[in-house]
Amino acid sequence: LTTIATGERQGSVTAAVMPTVSCSLARIKAVSSNVGSVFIGIAGVTKVNGTTDATSGLELSASEETGWMPTDNLNRFYLICDNAGDDVTYMTMT
């Protein structure tokens, strides 16, 4: 039996954790109406700023998505956005 969950995470201009959802696979997509980019990463994720560091997130422009990522929980991922109104949606599978 496959369990599928979907939802939305409101954008944040500071690093914010994704919802707690147990899963085996997760996919995150930037909403098509976003004005700026969203960045997906680990706790303390930062926006790309042109310097070499280990905290910059994976950049998603409007309508871009991560593809399926193996994980045990969606809350392993954090996001930070160019604008508070730049949201993401997600789908998980167990």
C-alpha cells in the first residue's frame, strides 16, 4: 500500500523547516506565481549570494521542482525564499 501526502508551505525570508511528514520519497515544487526564487537545503539554508559556502540551497525558480528525493521525513528539508509570498508545494510517498 502506498501512502501519498500533498501540501503547501508558505514562503519565508528566513530559513524555515518543511512540515513533518513521514515518507520514503519527497518532491518539492516552487509555485508558478512566485516572483522570486526559493532555495531548498538543510537547517540554516541560505540564498545564493556569489560566495563559496556550504549553506546555499538548491535554487528553484517559479514552477521548477526537485524531482523525487529519498528521505524519511519532509522535515529534513528547509527553505528560504526571495519573498515571503514565494511558496512551495510538496508531494510525499511512503
